[in-house]
Amino acid sequence: KKAMNQALILKSGRKCFLKNVLFYTVFLCLLNACQSSDTKNQNNDKSVRTNEAKPNIIVILSDDAGYADFGCYGGKEIPTPNIDALAKLGVRFTNAYVSASVCAPSRAGLLTGRYQQRFGFEHNMSGAPAEGFTREDMGMDTSENTIGDEMKAAGYRTLAIGKWHLGDDEKYFPLNRGFDEFYGFVGGHRSFFAYKKKPGREESLFDNRDIVPENKISYLTDMWTDKAISFMEKKEDKPFFIYLAYNAVHTPMDAKKDLLDRFSAIKDTGRRAAAAMMASLDENIGRLTQAIKRNNLDSNTVIIFLNDNGGATTNFSDNGPLRGMKGSKWEGGIRVAMIVNWKNKVPENVPFDQPVISLDILPTFLAAAGAKQSGSKKLDGVNLLPFITNENKAVPHEILYWRRGVAAAVREGKWKLIRVKSDPVLLFNLDEDISEKNNLAEKNPDVVKILLDKLSTWEKGVSEPHWGSAYGEENQIIKHRMSTTGREMEKLYP
């Protein structure tokens, strides 16, 4: 009997034990499920917070403006209060460069963050293809990631507005190059007003893949801004990236009558039109910044403004003290106005005097977004944020390079060298001679040799041009001679 009782007790204990095991197993499973759900929710919340923390990003590009056409860069004739306000509330670069002195290759460098010579994009697409290439190859190499690709990979919705000028074939179309939306034209220029007859594809205004009827076109500078504002004001979960490439103040010199009347005191009709077009550009940048504030986006929006190259020989622009114009390796061809504005993140009303280049824009935006580069090719630009906030006291670039056909240049520190085919090498001390009047090559042969060697080494890492220039070599050679002086002479060699 005693043995039986012990057996019953043992059996009962086993049942109890199994019940307890089952209870605790179920309890632990439920607990793990709850914790997993909480962790998932926390991760989702973190993801949302990360997206909210990412700034909206806008790059504003003007076209063919002169260095001294902006008030904040010394301009006196044309008021530009809205562009000046960007500079007052941000960082104004005094040694900013683009990677090319003409429109299309300059844009290719900006949008890829790489010297465009690395993929053969050295000239505007007006010449003939080089040996081994066809007209279908004349565009921004499709193996290159664009800033649109990078921003989209970083979680942004992307829009390209205005002038594209990076290839006419479908494979180069903005919607195939990283942009969710496109509102602009694919060529290099068109009328700011409506054409009376249906234009060709390059001049047509695209709204994504639809062509906008000419009778719907008012004035392009206004229309570009309207589109940017409507894109910003969409209620979306993702932050936005806008590439806003105004075609002002590129030719044709199409100005609105009320603005022409405002500048009636300017007697030269060409310069008056340039002033009116610049005023329109500035007013539209003001409309854009006001919309950013109105939508409470100003504390979380990065804006970089720059010009695509020096003032052109044909649009009555003013390059101020800089020698040369669009198309040259003189400072007047490659040094540009450039401003970065990001409330509470970058200093206000501060000049930055070290050399920077448009190639820096893509890596700077990636850093602002807290994103890693999705493409595999090494960028030539650098993230400017630690330099302009003084976290990094070094210089962003030890050396910068340029080449377009027979003309090439290099800048290292104060020294700038220009090499043009068989002509004598030019060397300038930019710290003392921003107007490049005094060729110091003969007095500094060691500097010349060092810079020529570095330029030659850089050229080994780039491609030969995939197409040529319609202007040929002679134009480039003549415009870089010391004897070609003064604006009137410079304008003879576009």
C-alpha cells in the first residue's frame, strides 16, 4: 500500500511537472512573440524617424551667368536679393569651380561626382563622334550612376527640372537616369516662350514622357519654379531631391516686357535683356525659398546654388575681374558662384576660400542624407560638410584638373597652369593675380614641371573624348593666348 501511494505521488508529480513545463513554454513563446512585435515596431519607428531626419535636398543650377552678375559676388548693376539672401544665410564659396567650361560636360560632372573625362564626355554634343563611336554614344555613359540614382537608392523621390543636355537618345532620358519625374527639355537651349510651330524633340517640353503643347507654355523660368513647388508640396512619406536646372540666362535672350521696362536705364539692349532674365531668375528663387518656408521645410532642406560655367560670349554676361569666358580654362570659364544653405547645420554668412568643385555636390548630399554610395565607381568629389563646419581644418582638394580637347589646366594651391597644345605653358599665382595677367612660367620652371607631370599622370586615368567639338582646335588655341585680351577679343572666340 505504501509503495502504491508513492507511485501515485510520483505520477501526480510528473503530471504537475509537465503542466508547469507546458505553461512556461507557452508563456515564453508569447513573451518572445510580444518582444519580437515590439522590436519590429521599434524598427519601423526607427525607419520612419530616419526618413523624417533625412533632409530634403535641392540643387539649383543657373546657366551661363557671369561671375559678377550676382550681388553677393560683387555685382552692382543687377539686384539679386534672393540669391544674396541664400548667401547671407549660408556659406558662399569664393574659389568654387565646375569641371568644364561648357554646359553639357559640366552637367555630366556635377551629376556623377566624377571627372566626366573618365567616361569620354569632354565636349558639348555638337561635333562628330570620335573613331570607334557613333552618334548613339553621344550622351552621359549609362554605366555611370547619377545623383538621381544615388538619391533614389537613399530613399528619396527624385525630380529633374529644366535643361537636361546629357544626350538625346532614349537611354539618356532623365527617367532612365535615376529620376522619378522629369519636367524640361533634353537639348541645350530653346525659347523661353512658346514656339509658333511645333519644335523638334530636343526643344520640346516634356512632362515625364508626354510633350506639353506649346500653347500651354508661358515663360519657362516661371514654369520650372511652379513644378518644383508642386513637387515639394506633395504629401509623401519620402524626402525629396530636386535637380532644378534653369536655362536662364542662356540664349536666346528672351525677357518679359515688364522686367525689360524695369531696366530701361541700361542702354545696351542685350545687357538689358540679360538683366531682365537675371531678375526673373532671382525672383523665382525667391518664390522657391518662400514656398519652402510656407511649408515649414526650411529647417530640414539643403540648398546648393551654382552656375554651370562662366559667363558666355553671346549673352551679355559680366565676369567681373575674371579673365576669359565660357569655353576657356581662364578663371572666367571655370570659376563660378556657388552657395550652400542648410539652417542650423552650416554656418551663416560665411565665405569659404579653399578651392572646391561641382563634383563635390553628390558626395556632400550623400553625407547630408546619411547614405552610402550605391554605385561602385570611385567619386572624385568629396563631402564638403566637415570642411565648411570647420570640423576638418585641411583643404578639400590638394589639386584640381580640367581638360577639353587641346586645352587643359591644373590648380594646386595658389598655382594654376594652363597647357594648350604646342603654345607656351601659362602659369599664374591666383593669390596675387586673380585676373591672370602675369605669366610666371619662365620664372618658375620647377613648378611648371611638377604641375605638368601631375596633369600627365591624371590624364592616364581618363578616356579620350568620345566625340569632338564643332568649334575645332583653333578656337581653343587662340582664346588661351596672352595676346587675346579684353572682352571684345574674347567674344570673337566662343
